[in-house]
Amino acid sequence: MGEQRNSYDKPLPNDFDRFLPWACTQLGVEAIVVVTRTVLVEYVSVVASERERKGKGKSKAPKPPSTEATESIDVPSSTLISMNSDLKDETIIRIESVYDSSYNLVHIRFHNNKTIPSSILKIIGLIIKFYPTLTMISINSGLQMQAMYQISKFLPLSKITDICMDYTYLREANYHVLLDHKGLKTLSISKCKITDTVLKTICNKLMYPNTACKTLFALNISTNIITDVGAKYLADMLRTNRNLSYLNVADNGITDEGAEHLFDCLSEFPLKPNELLAKRTRHMAYLKEKSEMIIKTVQELKINDYEKKMGRRKSVKPMVSLKKKEKEMVAPEAQRSLSHMDTMFLEKAEALVENILGHFHDPYSPEDTFFKDGQVYCYGNNTLSYLNVAYNNLTYSSLKKLCDVIVTQKYLARKPRGLVNVVIEGNFLPERCEELKQIDEILEAALPSYRKGSTASSMRKRGSVK
């Protein structure tokens, strides 16, 4: 009878809180997994509830409390393991599963663990498909290279868009593997002892036209060991990246030299020879793909038109093979140039392909560049809207440069606008000056009216380090 009960109590993969500890036990993982459930409760207005009670008509009988909701708030039985004094703290893996008000798993948090076995993350990767609402994972310690590799493996199979690894120091520093797949939107790796060398590998992944360049829009690398060299890597990345809109480099070792690199890419800058060559190569590849698709679409349209005309005869005459038909229809056309193709089919094919491929998009497209003094210039990165350079080693010269950038972006009035929120407190700056006043006025005017009050008060916090 005991065996039947164990078989009956076997948790299903879609029951994260029970299945993960059970699977780790079955596979002999050398750790005790403790999963604690948290349910996010939606805010209910007191005024709205009072109105419902005082509403017209007979009040409905109150519904009995939901058993499911009660169970979800209770601490799972697996947490009782943590009360056993015989177990060492290193053997316990603490995980918090966060559910929304509909009891869908939305967030997994690993709390203060010494070492997270990679097999635990491998198991999560095997069941990740059962959690389409899971969008965030947080780890604050205990991660190693193999465990990071397991996360990078299941990322493409999941709906995870946000990863927070603050305080997660990796000796191998392979944070860049998280950027190998599309889908990741925010990455926070604050307080991870990231150096300029590590930052370079991350920036390389965020350069156009790499995958992460088109998806990641928020990067937090505050409180690390980044210097002016790292700031230069960030600036090189921002020259082509047109998706990143949030960048936090607060509490690092960046000076005026590094800040100048960052600010230079936000205003007009001349294109380097290798950037011009790369842009032309991308344009040629786009035109080649478009031309091939048009030729193929014209051929398909001609075959479809032929089949429609011969539709009545097909019911009487024997069926002609598709390969033979294509050979009869396509072979003569392949010898003709594109200009001699039938105008009607060509125009229709061009419209269809334009719909699929769209216009040529590039960080150095014609609308983003201009000629000056016989050289091609870019108007600058106008996608980055939030920049936090607080608590670095910036002085008044950086403030002047920042002011020039914001004034230029306002004058150009491009879409998107560019910087709308800048944090510069904790640097060696004057408490009051004309540049600070001008920056505050421009940024405050760029924000919606309902946010202006809070923004102005927060801007008054800027000042010098005494």
C-alpha cells in the first residue's frame, strides 16, 4: 500500500514547488532544495469595495474562501527541512517561487546560497516549457560557470525576459553567454566585480547586428570595477546599438575621459572607415536578399496564375507534375533580366517582399547620417533615454559636455528624443551652475506633465561630494 501511495503522490512537472525538490531527491543531487511560495496580491481600492457594498439591489452571499489561495500562502512542507539542526547550511538551496494573483509562476529567486549545483538548473530547464508565464529569474550568490551554462541553455526555450544577478560573482565571468539568444530584455549584474575585460565581452554581444543588440533594452552594471577603458567599450557599443534605452554605470571608477567617450556617441560623430564598409556590406546583403526574394515570388505568382487558367482543363486532362510545370514556366524566365519581367507580376512581388523584409534598417541609414567636410557623420545615438553615472569621478567638464549633448538632442528633435533622465549626483560637481539649471529645464520639459513634480524634486539631489 505504501508503494501505491508514493506513486500517487508523485508531483507533476507543472507543480514547481513540489516537483523540483522531488526531482532533485530522485536524481541524487547533493543538496536539500527548499522552495518557499509567495503570492502577489492585487491592490483593491477601499473606496471601490465600499461602493460595491452600498450598491443597489440585494447583496450577494459571500463566497467561501478559496482552498487554492489558502494553500498557496502556506509555507510548503519542504521548508521544514531547514529546521533540522543536523544539516549544514551549505547543503540547503533556498528558492522562492513567486506567483501572480492568478497563481501563475512569474519569478524564481535563489536566496543566499553557498553553491548552486548545475543539476538543479538543468532540471528547471527540463520543465521550463510548463511555465509560459515565468518571465524573471534572480540569483544573488552561489552561481558557477556550469550553472550559468545551464541557464543559457534553457533561455531560448523559456519566456524569461528579465535576469537579475546582483552580488553574483563568477570567477570565470561568463555573463556574456546570457546574451547569445534573443528574448532577454533586462540584465542586472550589479556588484559582481566586473572589470573592463569582462565588460568588453558583454559589449561585443551588444554590438549591431548581434542578436542581443535587437532585444536588450536595460543594462545595470553599477558598483563594479569599471574604468575609462570600460567606458570606451560601452561607447563603441552605443555607436551601433539602437535598442538599449537604460544604462546604469553608477558607483564605478569612470572619470571625465570615460564620460567624454560616452557623451561623444550621443551627439554627432564621424564614421570610421570600417564602420562605413560594414554598413555598405549590410546594405548589399539586404539588396541581394531582396532581389532573390522578388525573383522567387515572381516565379510563384506566374505558376499560380498558370494553374488558375488551366484549372478547368485539369479535371479532364491528366495531371502535369509540378516540377515539369516549373521547368516549363521558370526556365525561359531565368534567362531574362529583371527589367524584362512582366510588370504586373513584378510590382506585386515587390510589394509582397517589401511587406516581409521592410525597409533597410541600419544604425547608419541615410536618415541617420549626413555629409560634412567631405566626411559621413552620424547624428548620434538617440535611443538611450536613461543614463546613470552617479558616484563616479566626474567634474565640471563632464557636466558641460553633458549639457551640450542634451541641448543638441533637443535641437535635432529626433524620434526617439534621446536622454530624458540623467543621474549625476555623487560626483565632483558644483551645487549650482548654469549648466545644471539648463539640464534640469530641458529634461523636465521633455517629460509628461504628471511626472514633472517628482522629477524636479529628484533633480535637486544632485550635488558635489563634500
